[in-house]
Amino acid sequence: MKKPPLTLLLLLGASIFASAVWAFNTTGARWVGVSTTFHVDIPGVAPSGQTWSAAFEDALTQWSEKTAFDFLVDRTAVDPCRGYSRSTGSNMRDFPAGIGDGQNSAGFRNDVCGNDFGSNVLAITLTMSDLGSLGFTQMSQSDIIFNGNLEWDIYKSATKTAKDFGRVALHEIGHSLGLDHQLGVPAIMAPTLGNITTLQDDDIAGANAIYKIKDKCLTTQINVNARINDALKTGDCRIMDLFGGSDDTSFVDVYKFKLDKMTFLNMEMKSSELDAVLIIAKTDLSGITIFDDFGTSCDPKVATSLPAGEYLLLANSFVDPKKCGSNTGTYSITITDTRFPLLGLVKNASGNAMVAAALFSGAATAGNGTTIKTSFTANEAFNITAQIAPDPLHVGLTGSVYVLVTLGNGKQFVKDRAGKFELFNGALSTLAPYKTGPLAALEKIQIADNLTGINSGLVGQSVSVHVGYAIESKPLDIYYGSEPIKFSIDAN
Ligand SMILES: [Zn+2]
């Protein structure tokens, strides 16, 4: 990221870039993602017999098929001038006022939404954009106004008096993609109308330079319950590799996850070395939400519900960190689909410094399991629930899951395979497993189900519960969460 994100949704510095054959150039703006939807319903038929709508769709299709960008078509009519009006400036060539309607559309008009076309202007592309924080201007809307005062047709031959709608549409759509005029090589983006009627290599290369994601940005598939331990370092992919046209040199690691249904997610990125930034996006890089410091910390923390679909999670930092360390260094990301808190960092009971990218979470809850509590009355029903997402390298291997309960009086119990709490003498080699078998990607553990202080004999006790696991080949390397599930049961 280049600077802290501007308030999202607010169109700060909103501006209209206009471009037209023989008239204007665009800037380095681009769409955030690699697709957008155009409303196409242009009434009428060309002298050639083809409808204007069909020719416009053909032009969109050429760009979609030959480049990394995809135009989707919605055939419901939207007025391309909706949300724009004649500007009040004295110069009739000023571009219209307003911020549009947020939708992309095209059509013939006798003026540019109230303002003059000026002489020799075949068409104008109006683009709304705002200054993002990823090193490029983010386009959010594009409308193409064809000059209805001129004579038009649709044909492939050398240019005639009647202008060829098809090649002008191709050119204007190029501006909609953020392309500028091109001189010196054959291009539909040439500044003047010529005999080229299809996209040229230079046009395709231009669009792909903006929208094709560079191969070096490897994507790592992750589960929705996972802990990632990695680092941003020299040689990593950069934001500018993901978003062509960006000049944001900050490093980024790219993760991908899939949700089968609307899912509540807790995500947290932590680092003591870099100024962490977490970005959620759709897989086409649209729908970006940027998370920076949570509260007074320097680390981003997100609690959100996302609809079913595939998402990218980008671990990022600043080009130029102003606080909270560097723009390179190690970080961890935790992502869970539970409202239960994380149980700290990953520890190894053997004392070995073996790192596992495992995730432990859990809580004690009142009766129905929805309310997390840390103290209960003597006859109040409680549940204790935990879940373990083993390191992906351990998933599928034979292993054991452990539950260890420590009471305030120092006594320790393990929950065994039979579901019984057995006294534990403290020797790791005698620790009885709760479960043994292939480790699932998510191990859910019901530690207590509808107990009360009275029927469990825990009245007046404080209780700490640790959960952990080990793989069969290294039985003493028991990984567990550094923080237990903690609660107490009031004395009567
Ligand atoms: Zn142009």
C-alpha cells in the first residue's frame, strides 16, 4: 500500500476524464478488478442492417476474448447521461457536471450530457475514478457517448463519410480500459480514425500490461481455519505486479480461500517486524477492502461476514512505513470461521522449537452455546467447545488430539477416548489422547456438554482447558495453544 486508505466508499478527488477520437487522452486510471458490466441497449439499426447494440457487443467481445479483461453485458437500458448534467462553466466544451449513476453504458446523444461535442469529435468516454491507495487511480464507471449529429454506419472497408461505429466503439472501449492513444504502430488506439477495424497486437499488449496478473504472484490455497506463518521479503510479488498500471512497490503475499455459504470470519494479521496491512478481494481483484491498524495496535483485525464464493487474502505492508516497523519481515495471519477466540500462539509441549502453522480456538459458553462466558453460577449449564486446525502438513496423517483440564487447586485431568476425565500425573508420556486417527483439517472437540458446577463437582473452582495434538511419528511434540479456555464456577 502506498498510504493509509482513504475512507472507503467516499469518492475523494472524484474527477471526470474524457477522451475522444481526435480530442483527448486518458490518464493511467484502471478498473480495480479484471471485469466490469456494460449496459448495452442502443436503439436503432445501421444502414448496413446490423443493430448498433450488436456492433457494440461485438466490440466488447473483441476486448474480452483477446485480453485479460472481461466485459459482461447487461441488455437492460441505462441512460449513459444519467447522473451527469450540463456544467455551468462559460466554456461549452467543459465536461458535464455530476458523478454519474455508477453504471456503465453507451449511446448516441446530440451533446455530451448537456455540453457540446466540439468539432470533429466522434465520441467521448466519460470515466469516474477516485484516488486509491494501491498506486493507481481506480475507475468505477465509464459511459461512452457517440456523437448523434454525425452520419454513422457499420462496415469493415476503408473509412467513408459515414463513420464506422464498430471501430470507434473499439477505440472508446479501449479508453474505458484506461488505454491512452498510441502513435507510430498500427493500433485501434491511434489518435485519428483510420482503416484499422480490429484490435491490433499493440492494443492487446496494452490491455494485458494493465490487467494480466504476473506469474510471479503465486497464490497459496488456504482453509478458512488456518494459521499462516510467512514473511514479506525482497523478491516477493509486489502490488504493482497484481495491478498493472500501479506504481505501488510494496510486497504482497497472495492467499486464496473458498466459502461454501455466507460465513462469519475472524481474521488477524500480526507482525513485530512490519507494518501489516490485510486486503480482502474477490478473485478478479475487484471488491477490495483494505484493513490497516485495529484500534491502537499496528496490526489489522477483521470480523466480517462474506457471501459464498472465492476470495483472495493479500498480506501487504506500506511502500514507506511511517510507524510500526518496516515493509519487510515475518508475519502471521489467522483466519477462523468461529466466534470463539483464538487460544494464543502455538507451543510445543516437548520444548522443541518446532513451528506448526496450527490454530486453536475455543470457549466456555452458557447453555445453548452462543454466549461466551468466563464465570458461571453453580447450577448454570455450560458447554466447553474447542477446535483445532492442524498444520496443513499434518492433515491426513495419523495423530492424537489431547484435552487437558487444570483446576485452580492444581489437579489436572485429561479427557480420554471414552469421554471420561482421568487424573493426569504430569508425565507427558502418559497423557491419554481424546482421539487417535487421521487428523482432519478441522478437529471439533466437545469437551463439556451441558454440565453444571453442581453435577460436575466444580463449584468454587477456576478451570483452564488446553487442547493440543501430535502426529504419530513425533508423539511428544504436542502442539497446543498458549492460552487456555478459562472460566470459573461461583461458590454457592
Ligand atoms: Zn481516443
